[in-house]
Amino acid sequence: MFKKSLLLGISLSVALISGAALAQDPVSIVYIPKNTGNPYFDSLVAGFEDACKELNCEFTMAAPATAEATSQIPFITAQTQRGVDVIAISPNSPDAMNQVLDRARSRGILVLAVNGDLVDNYEHRDAAILPVDFTKTGPGQVELVGSMIGYKGEIAVLSATTDAPDQNTWIAAMVDSLKTNPKYKDMNLVATVYGDDEPQKSTTEAEALLQTYPDLKGIISPTTVGVAAAAQVIQSAGKADEVKLTGLGTPNQMRPFIKDGTVEAVQLWSPYNEGLLAAYFAVGVKNGTIKNEVGATFEVPELGTITIGEHNVMNTQAELTTFNADNIDDFDF
Amino acid sequence: MSLITKFLSTLLHRREAGIAVMIVLLALVVGAIQPRFLTLETLRIIALAIPLILIAAMGQMMVLVARHVDLSIGSILAFSSIIAGIMFRDLPDVPIIISIVAAIACGGALGFANGVIVTLFRLPSIIVTLGTLSLYRGLVFLVSGARQVDPQYIPRSLIEMSQTSPIFGIPWIVILAFVIALLTYFFLDHVRLGRQIYALGSNPVAAPLRGIKVVPLTILVFTMSGALAGLTGIIYASRFGYVNPGITGVGFEFTVIAAVVIGGVSINGGVGTVLGTVLGVILLGMVNVALPLLGVSAFWQDVIYGAVIVIALLIDKSVRDRSARALAAARSAA
Amino acid sequence: MTMQTETAKPTRDSADARPMWQVVLVRPEVMTFALLVGAFIIASNLSPFFSDAQFILESSTYYVEYSIIALVLTLVIISGEIDLSPAAMMALSACVFAALYQAGLPIGLAMIASLATGVLMGLFNGILVVVFKLPSIIVTIGTLTLYRGLAQVLAGDRSIGKFPQWFNGIDYRLILDVPVPVIVFVIISVALAAILGTTVIGRQIYQVGTSEIASIHAGIRVRRIKLGLFVAMGVASSIGGLLTASRLASVRYDMATGGELQMVLMVMLGGTYIFGGRGSILGTFLASWLLVIIATGMTVANIAITAQLIVMGALLIISIIATNAIYARTQR
């Protein structure tokens, strides 16, 4: 009993002190990834954690079980209730969370979309941190697969879900550069199929591609689940020499395939840097050292000068990073 | 009636014959639209799609025959798979076979727990396993720390089991699946304990009167289902090359139940054959492979699964009604 | 059961009259209520941010759609059947609503079409169970896959939104500080409790669940009652789907995925007997709040979702074991 009242007294005085010295109150950041158990986000979280060690902010992660559209909503409400300063979220839906996020923002919480944006609902978050300028992803992938197949022959795309907004932006850009760039005039996109980001469906779709298009020379899979499944299929079928695969994949997921030659190279960015940038930006805005307006710039160690672009979007890197046999062991995520 | 026509008519009236005819028809129709369907390569793809469902289906079939159902196999699969993956990653010096055995044992233990709860408290298995479906998934996250086991940790030799074998290059997992099916057949048809499962399922009230130890037998059935789901977890790791705690085996129970019910196993217990289940799995595997080849959206897959379960139930019902009427007619004639 | 010493020595023919306190207290609803109080105390201790009525009410809107359906499910389970397809029915009826609205139908008509879809789906389940005499548990596993699949075929995986402003955000409309969906839930609870407790139909539902054969002999229209209950499930699911669509201001095929587990959990936690014949709306009502408090309390205390999955699964099993034990005891 005594212990309890002592604790209460301490926490009360702590509350009083922190109330008085508001400026020294560490900024509290919570990050809500798409779902739990997704290795991609582990590395993003590490970025947040390291930045918060540096900046002395309080960081927590709260992840729902599934990546279903509504699963993040109770988490946003609970964090709003906890009174955190910043909610960073990798949204599972571009529109289902508008109202809850507005509620959080009306309480003075800074809402950041990280790694994916609320496309066409920009007014419901304060800023977005994206890895690269997404208009460059599509052409970058076409160039990579082109260089592998000598810019000649049939290629196909194995995507995530039919309405995945990021993937669809990239695929549209791929189609566009195949059409307009004379360098790619001998390359022919024969099919776009969808594996729903499920290992099993992605595998079946990849197998069907090899079956249906016997002259297929290249596959682009701009999703981490798809590219891993396609690599496994090509390895099993022993077709690494005939069909060249590339896509967006994490080094840990693709390491065995790149080492044994099934896949020459894949691309991605650093999710770690997204966490880093998000934390620096959040703390800066909360402390008043960074102005969240289009055109403003600020410095982040290791990332250099960051400029806030249209729709308050920031990118961590200019170009995609390419992982191949020479450099893949330098990365661990 | 000559013996031959009698034989033919029994054959035609058997459920297995119906499924076999459907398999042939499906192959012809799909082949007519997309000739590439009728190639050896497709056969390889279908063969690879089967083991995952087939092994778990053997367990689920026994559970259904015993007049129960096991909805937790997807989570058990994930649990065994992640245990094996963690052992591969953290204990690289331990022989692979030990990890595999451990994974199967874990599956068996979870199945055992299902069986104990169902029998000890006399609860409907469907509700119990609905609960353990969530509970076991939570355990998967717990033991893995919600972290995926990456491809680099899955042993090469395990991956190769999904690719080839010295026997005509038929992948090991395919051979394994059919060996499991044969063993199940032998167990259910030639071992007393196996035959008792049918007796238990067709009349649970009378079973104890015939000297069947209902509680241990039911627990055994659930344990076998769990162990087979555990083995399926190994096949999963072998085929897909990594284990993710969140997506591995989610919704798998519906695929397996669909396959088993198509195969003519009755949800009222007591009825079902290994051959029928194998054919049901093959039919479902063919549908899975045919859809993308025909360019049909994967969205239709669930519709087809659901429709197939409902239709199979209706067929099953009409068969049972007809045989009941035939039985009644035979009785009144005598 | 040490109470025997206090009462007169029973004869062989008559069983002990149970003492009054047992009749009142040894009931599943009491267990639910005790758990509710316990959960509230634990949650308040876990996080200082928890005990705030406005916050709990706001959080309850995320579960109240399930709670409404669970009320009807209670009747279905009392009648001796089960329906595992409501979450999928929510998704399909909401997708029908959104797709029709997007295709240019006036929003009122789209809502009616959604309710009609609910009726049709419930009717389909009911016919398979009542006319074809198939076990509802497996039938609705089949139709759950089927309905969810149809929703996916209809809507793809894009989210459909852009509803008129008045339709959106029903969970933020407050009457006396209480969100509208919660009020809907309370009204339906009272209405169903009245039907179940005071009307002939209510008593017949219990009888059907206790003994179907006896009910038929007693002249109860068993088939009609069961069919009606399945249709009611469809309608309730459709209402749940529309409420969700309003709350999210958008619809996607994966709405309420896995929600059937939560709904069954609410009914079981409320002490309804899984084999039919016993149970109450009060129990389900209390259990709904219990779930809200558990889920909200764990989320606001930043407890990992892992623990939440384990607690939910374990609760389901423990609650049926406890309910079974209580009924077995009172039956003697």
C-alpha cells in the first residue's frame, strides 16, 4: 500500500515537472506498420529506433495482426487516446482511415504516412515519407530487365493485387517507357498477372506464365512476395538461363537466389532510411526547427539535404538501389 | 444381369468414379481452350500443387470420418513450419531430420490438445478448433517474435525435395504425399484401430458398446491430423522457401475441407475413402492450376471453393437419401 | 455441491431443490458480468488512458457492428443451429451497395438492394439447412467462402467510396453523447430480449433448440422459425455492413474478415449453450462489452497483438467449458 502511494507520488511529481518543463518533454512517436511479422517493416522500425536514440525521442511500435483495410483503426484511436505527439503509419487503405486520422490531427497529433501514401486523400495526413520518386521505379525496372535480355523479347509482369496503387503506378510507367523509348522497341510486354502478395497464388501465377508463354525472356515482379515466389519457380524449373527475373525484393529474401545465379539483380530502397527520415522530420516539426511546407529543406545525417516536395512528400533516395552478387552481402534487411 | 455389367454399374455409382470423370472432363475442356494445359509440364505443376493439400487432407479426412472437424490446421501448419524454420536458423548444427521430426511432433502436440479439449469437456470440435485457430496463430507470433525466417536459412536439401528426386525426377514431396496416402489407406482399411474410426463416426452412441474406446480414439485422430498438418508445414517451407508468421497457412483449412468434401467424405461421419479424397485433391489442384492458365482472375477461386463445398454437400445428401430409400425398399421387400 | 447438508434429506424420488442464491447466481450471465467487471479493473490498471467513457464508447463503434449481428446469432444458436457466414454476408451486401451506388443508382435504392441481398443470402443458407436438411455448421462454412468470393469478384480489391457526406461517419453522430450505432445496438438488444423473453415465438425458439422432434409434435412450425432466423441473420449482417460502410466511408471486399470468430465468441461468452435451447440476449449484450473492454484495454496499453490473439482464442474455449459446466450442474 505504501509502495503504491509512493509510486503514485513519484509519478504525480514527474507529471508536474514535465508539465512545467514542456520544452524538454521528449517527442513521443508511434509507428503503425501494415501488419505484424512483415520483415520489411522490421528494418523500418530499426531506422526509427536508431534515430530516436540519437534525438532522444520516445518510440513505440503497435502493429495489427492482419493487413486488412480496417485493422489499423483501433490502433490509431488508442494512440490518440494515449496522447502521443506523432503517429507514423504505413496505411493499409488509402481512404478507410480518413475520419480517424482527422480526429487524431484535430488533437494536435502530427500524422505521417510512411512507405505508402494516402493517394488522393492527402489532406488527411500532414506529410508523407516515401523511399524514392515513384515515377522512376517503373522505367528503372524496365531498363534492368532490358539489360539482362539484350533489350529483345517477350516480358511479363507479376504484380501484387490488381488494385495495389503503387504497383499500378509503376506498371503504367513501365508500359509508357516500353512504348515511347526506342531503346525498348524490340521488347514486348505480353502479360500482367497478379499474385495477391500471397506465396501460393504468386507461385501458381508464375508457373502459369512460364507455361503460357514458352518464349518468355523476362519477368518483372515489383513486389517482394512476388519476386521471391517467381525466383523459387524459376529455380525449380531450371530455367534461370532462359528467363531473366528482376523486381523489387529485400536482400534477405533474395540472397540465396542471387548467390546461386537464379536472379542476377533486384532493386529496392532502404526501408531503414525511411524510419530514420520520418523520425528526424517528426522531431524537427514538433520542436519547431523544421517547417512542414512545400519547398522547405532540412538536413538528415547520412541522407543529406531533404526537400519537401509536392503534396508534402519527401523521398529518402533519388534512385533505386540495385542488389547483385557483388554487393548483396553489404545489406541485412 | 451379367457379372461384368453389375461390376460396371457399381463402379459408375461410386463416388470416386464421378470425380474421376470430372477430372477427365475438366482436363479435356481446359485443354481445348488452352492446349498447353495438356503437357507434361502442366502435369509437373499440378503434381507440385497437390502434396500440400493431400497430406493435410489425409488428417482432415480421418477427423471428418470420426464425425468431427479440425479448423485449426492452418495455424498448426504455420506453427510447425516456424518451429522448423527457427531451428534451421538458430541451430544450424542440428541435423535437418531432427528439426523436421520436432516440427511434426509440435503439430501432433497441438492436435493432441484439440482432442483432449474436445473429449474431456465434450465440446463440439468446430468451436474448439475455431478457438485454437486463433490461439495457435498467437503462439506462432509468440515463438517467432513476429519475425520471418528468411530463405537463406532454409536448407538447400529441403528446397530440393520440392524440385527433384532420383526416381524419374519426380519431386520428393510428391512421392512423400502419395506414400502418406497409401499408409492412411492401409491404416483405415487394414488396421483395427483405423476401422474403428468408421464405426465411431457412423454411430458414436453405439461405439462404446462395440468395445471402442471413444476418448483415446478421438484424441488419436486429432493428434494424427495435427501431426500431418505439421508435416505439411515442412512441405510448405520446402516449396516456398521461407516461413512468414503472418501469412503461412492462413485460410488453408477451407481449401483442405473443400478437397475432402469433394472427395465424398461425409461430414456426418463414418463415410469416406482415401481414394476419393486423393481424387478430390487432384481435382482441386487442377482447378488451381487451370484458372491462371485460362486467364481467369484469382478472385474466382474462393467462389469456386465455396460453390464446390455446397454442391458436394447436396450431392452427398442425395446419395445418402437414395441409399436410405434403397435400404428401406429392400427391407420391406424382405 | 456441499449444500445438501443444509436441506432436508432427499427422498429417492425427488431431487434437491436448488437454493435460491444458486438459481440466481450460478448462471452464465453472472460469469460474464464478473468477467466484465474484472476486465474493466485490469484494463484501468494497465493503462491510465483507459477509463474514459468517451474513449470507450468511441472504441466500441469498431465492434458494435459485430455485436448487433451477435444478438441475432444468439437466437440462431438457441434454436440449435449456427451461422458462420455473417462476416462474409456483411462484405457482400456492402459491396453490392457500393457497386450499385457507384453505377449510378440513388443511394436509398442501393441500401434497399443491399438489404435485399442480405435477405437472399440468409434465405439461401436457410433453404440449404431447412429444406435440404444439411448441417448448418458446414453449410455456412461453404457459403462464407462463397459470399466472400462473390464480394471479391464484384468489387475486385479496390476500395469503393465517395458516398455523399450525409451517409459517412455514422459513428461520429452522437445522441446524448452516445454514438448512433451503439444506440442501434441497445435498441435491438431490448427488442430481441423482449421477443425472446415474452412472446410465444421466443418460447418456441427455446423449445426448438431443446428438442426439435418434441417441438414438431407440439405443433411448432420449426422450419418456418429456422428459416426466419437465417433470413434475420442476413438482414442483420446487411445492416452491419452498411454501418461499417458509413463508418469507413468506403467498402472493400475484405470487410470484417475473420469477424465470425468474434461474433461466435460474443455469443459463447454470453453463456448461450452451443447445443441449443439455452441462452439469453442479456448475456450476449454483456459479452459484447466485455470484448470491447478487452480489445480496447489491450490496444491502449500497447500490448502486442500476439497476446490479443491468444487471449481471444483461449477465452472462447474457456467460456464454452464454463457454460457447459454451469448447465450440466443446473440440469441435475
